[in-house]
Amino acid sequence: MKIKGNLQLKYKNSKTAKTVYESLEVDNIGFLESKLKNNTIEYELDNDSLETFLSTADDLIASEIVVEKILETTKKE
């Protein structure tokens, strides 16, 4: 069974979106398709099982949270 889904992450500005996109793109190559459009990152997930789909989505979201926390921390310094 194929499981497909789209995830959009919208940011306050295009600079933040680009930083997050570039930070995550290295890990995403070969696993999912992504596009940067202004202040939004669009991900297309396509997996062979629900377990793999959920694992991919979970990894993506967890990695995005780490990048956000790093950006917040570096803005305060």
C-alpha cells in the first residue's frame, strides 16, 4: 500500500523559511521531496507503509523543532 501526504510549514518571513529549508534539506535527500516558496516549505511524503510514513513525518517535525529552537536561541544572544 502506498501512503502519500503533503506537509506545509509556514514562517514569518522568507529568510527564516530558507534557513530551515537549507538546514533540513541535507537529511531529506532521497526520503521526500521539498520545495521552498517564499515563506513556506512544502514537503511531499510518499512511503510504502503507514509505519514508514509516520516515522518520516515524525523525524521531519522533530528536526524542524530542533532548528526552530536553535534559531530562537541564537536570536537571543
